[in-house]
Amino acid sequence: MTIADPALGSNGIGRLLSPAWNNWPAALLLFVAGLPLSIALLPSAISFWVSAALAALLATTLVVNAWGRYAGGLLVTPALALLFVMNIFPLLWSFGLSFFSYHANRARAPAWVGLDNYAKVLTDPDIWDRLHNTVILATMTVTLQMVIGFLLALMFAKQFPLRRYLLILVLTPMMLSFVAIGAFFRYYYDPTFGLLSQAVRLFTGQPYILMNSVWGARAGIVFADAWMWSPFVMLLVLAGLVSVPKYLYEAAAVDRVSAWRQFWAITFPYIRGLLLLALLFRTIEAFKLFDLPFILTQGGPGTSTETIAIKVYRVAFENNKTSDSTALAYILLFTVIVLTNLYLYFASQRAREA
Amino acid sequence: MPETSPAPKQSPSAAGPGVGLLERLGLTRASGVGAAGWGRTLLAAVVSLIYFFPVFWIMLTAFKTYNDALAVPAKFIFSPTLENFVGVFNRAYSAGGQSQDTGFTLYFFNSLFIAGVSVLLALAIGTLAAFGFSRYPLKGNDTYLFMILSTRMLPAIVVIIPIFIMFRVVGLAGTYVGIIALYTTFNLPFTIWMMKSFFDELSPDVEDAARLDGSSDVAVFFKICLPQVYAGLAATAVFGLILTWNEFLFALLLSGVETRTVPVAMAQTIGGALNVHWGLLAATETLFLIPVILVTFLLQDQLLRGVTFGTIKK
């Protein structure tokens, strides 16, 4: 046993009585003895503060004592505690809730139903339909983002006059709020005075209603989302493009390598990792798509643009089927955790290589 | 491997005061894809302006009267008015009626106050944790960090259901304390990852020297490490502010009448209304967006790190 703890030194009694700030055994003794005493002898209003002071003293001595040996642990404790209380605990609790039948708007106590909620959710054709919608939207928007982002990055990869200022114009959309962007595009897609309708009318003479058809509404959402997030892909690809050592290009020029071959042999290996990260990151985000369709179409027409996240919202807060929604949420959660860990795995691998 | 050959001539602007993102991202003379001339500027200008057009058009609409905003064909030339910007905060709801407070003064204050306090709290707690994770690695350090970021990547809707019920039970729904506590937690993973990435970049030499001279751990943190990451702190704070400022779903479910934020109020404006006053909404959006756009410009060099939550530095 190591004697790293000065409060528990060889001279037991003497140590226990020393008034050092790290003397936690003494503080513990004081706390255990003082708490019942103060509750028994003092009026409750005062004893509350006395016990609080004793608890604070105990906590202080523990922290001072642990400092040095567990500094790392102490530094991260407040953060972990907050995350636990506000995130992990509620999630665990809702995991438990997913095995009960419970409606947040009814007074009846939760009743145990086992895996029924999961069975109900997984056999519900509505859920599969919303999942289908989400996959369609996510595939379209992520593909579009990757292509546009990549082309933008190629354009900005070289140094040219005014580059910094033009870049900021392109980077702005991803910093804006979904609500604001949803509102923008509601305005632009309006059948009468919307810019889109007006542009189409120049050619056809007819006003154009984009959001009334299933694929029109999907295209509308995908266009707005891809406009917002292509700069993200651009930023990542750009970081890869600028990390290519220049001598490789110079050597390629000496050897008269074609531009096409130069791209695949030299440039691509440097951006491959970042492309994968961009793809994963955007897929995770697209899978959670909520705000944009919620503002733009409210899931319509019908339910053709209702994503799985909007469905969870409706089940939980409009239908008040709380426990059903938690089961559904857990299926969603599991998917995102798998994708996130994949992302972090590749990100840390990249960081290690660099 | 061949030695790096002499650097090619750089374009005049590259060396000038307008140093580009490329250099800051690490484009040295030895890497990158080279320079292009004004021809590329022209192409990039056309593309960028088209790309920025939706934002520009909203800002233009903010200066249009009700009728001008609905005009067909769309008006590029019109007599600008500032009435929308006044109307955001104070206007008459019927023709000739008394002008009254729209509540947006409160909503803007709420957005700012809630974002500000929660970012400061997250910064205080998160920076300590980041320093801990960076300098005193725990057993399973990476696992903790993975878990922490995982909580940030979770769908908001999944997290909010239990919190919504919990807040109703303890009476925190619709209060500042509740929403600030939630946003602090929401900003924490991001803050920890960002600040850890900044701490990791510091050279350990100065710290070691200070320790040899007898500085305590606390002094090393406050006097040596923290001053070196002030820029990182500022970037993290601003990113946190933007994320919180823009957030919609948590605010929609947890803010009450008194604690409503601008995104929620805007969503309600366009929600069911048949006759949206687009000029007015555009003015609200413009006021809402301008701080973000300004700050994006200042943050340009930290954007990559910020949008990937500190997982990718370069």
C-alpha cells in the first residue's frame, strides 16, 4: 500500500486532528457526527445550513486531497456530471420507459408491456414509410452536397485575387439557422410571387407550384438543404486539396502526366479520407433532418416528406404516445450511434496519421 | 524523395494584406495546387454571387413594402423603406390601429441572453474538462471523449422527449434555468472537443519549464496554458453562440411565452398564417442573420474546426 495520502500517515491520531485542508477523514467524522446532532438540536431552518456547510467542508477536503493524484478526474467531473444529469440519465430513463405503456398527458401510471412497443413500432407500415422518406431525402441531399461541395472546392483550391472575400459568400449559408432558410425558401417557392414560379413562367407562361407534388416537395427540401450544406463538404475537401505537397505536381508535370491521371494518382489519395468523413458527417445530419421539412412542408403533401425525426415528434408531442415514441427514438438513436462511432473512428485515424 | 524545388512565383495578392484561407489552413509554398489569375476570380465571383443570392434577396426584401415584396414580376428597383425594421418590434395589427409591441424585443433579448449565459457556462466547465482530457489522460480517455461527442451527435428529438417529461416533473419547462441548463449541456461536448484540440496543439516545453521552476498545476493552467488559447476560447464561444442562437427544436418544446427565442417566434409567424407579411419577416431574418454573417467572416480560419466540432483541425 502506498502512503501517497498525507492525511492517512503513520501517526494516526495526530494526523486526524491536524487542521489541514486535505484532512478528509476528520471532515467525514465531523459530518457524520454533526449532521444528526444539528438536525436533533437546532431548528430545521438553521440545521439545513449547518449540514450544508458540513457537506461543503467534506467536499472541499475531498477535492483538495484528490488534487494531484486524480487531477484529470477532478477536472472532467463537472462536465461528466452535467452530461450525465441532462443527457445520459434522461436517455436511460426513456430507455426504461420504452418497455412500459405510458402517455405523458394521462395520469395513469406506466404499465409494463415488455417489448410490445418495439414490436408495434417495427411492424407499423407508417414507420417504414417515414424511414423510406428519410432515406430518399438523405440520399438525394448528401449526393448533391458531395458533388457541389467538391466542385466548389476545386474552384477555390487555387490562390487568386479576392479569393478570401468570395469564399465567405459561399461559406455563409451553413452558418444560418434552419428556420431562416426554411422561411427563405417558402418565399422563393411560392406559386404566385415566388422567384422560382416567376422564372418558370418566363418559359411556360404558367405559374409553377413546386410543393404540391411529392417529388417537387422533395426536390424543394433537397435543394435548400444541399444549398446550405455543400459549403461544409467544400471546406473539408479544400483542407485535403491544400495539403498535397507541391513537388508531386511538379514531378508529374516533368513526366507529362495527364491531368486526369494526376488527379487520381496524386490529389485523390489526399482527399479520400476527408471525403469519407464529409460523407459520414452529412449522412448522420441528413438522417436527423427535422427543421427544414418541418418549416417548408410540415411533412406534406400527405406524408411524403415527413422524415423519421418529424414522425417521432408527432408521435411524442401531438399524439402523446410517449412510450411508443421512446421505442422509436431508440431505434433512431442506435443507428446514429453506429454512424457516429464510424465517423469518429476514421477521424481519429486521420488525426493519428497527420 | 525529391527535395522541394524552388517555390514558383506567387500571385501578387497572395503576399498582400488579404492573406487567404489557404495560407492559414497550411498552404505553404511546398503544398497546394498553385495560383490562378483574374480569370479564376471572374469565374469564382459569378458562382459565389449566385450562391449568395438567396441571402441577398431576403435582405433586399427587408427593405420592400408589403406590396413590393409580393410584386410580380419581382422588383429589383424599388424605393427602399425602413418601416419593416421598425415593424418587427412595434406595429399596428390592423389598418389605422394603435401600434403595439410585437414581443420581438423580448425574443431577441431571450435569444441573446440564453445563448450568452449557456455558452459562458459551457466554456467554464468545458475548458476545465478539455484541459483534464488533454493533460491528465484518464484510463479510457478516448472512450470518454467518444461518448461525449456521441451525445452531441444524437438526434435532438431523441434527447428532448425524456428531458421534456423530466422538466415538467421538476417544473423547469418554460423557465430560463431549464433552457439554459439544456443549452449548456448541448454546448458542452462541442466545447470540450474544440478546447482539447487547442490545448493539444500547445508546445509542452513552456509548461515543463514552469513546473521545474516550482509553479503549481493551477498556476500552469491559468498563467501559461490559458493565455495561449485565448483565440481558441473566442472561436469556441462564437461557434457556441451561433449554434445556440440558431437552435430550434429544443426551444420550440421547452421555451414558454416569457422565454421564447427568435427562431420559435419566426416559425410561428410563418406557421399557419395565410397572408405572411414577407417584408416584415425578411426584416426579422435580416436582423437575425447579420450578426452570424459578420461573425462568420471573423471566424473564417477556424471554420473547419468549428463545423466538425473539433474533430478535424486541418
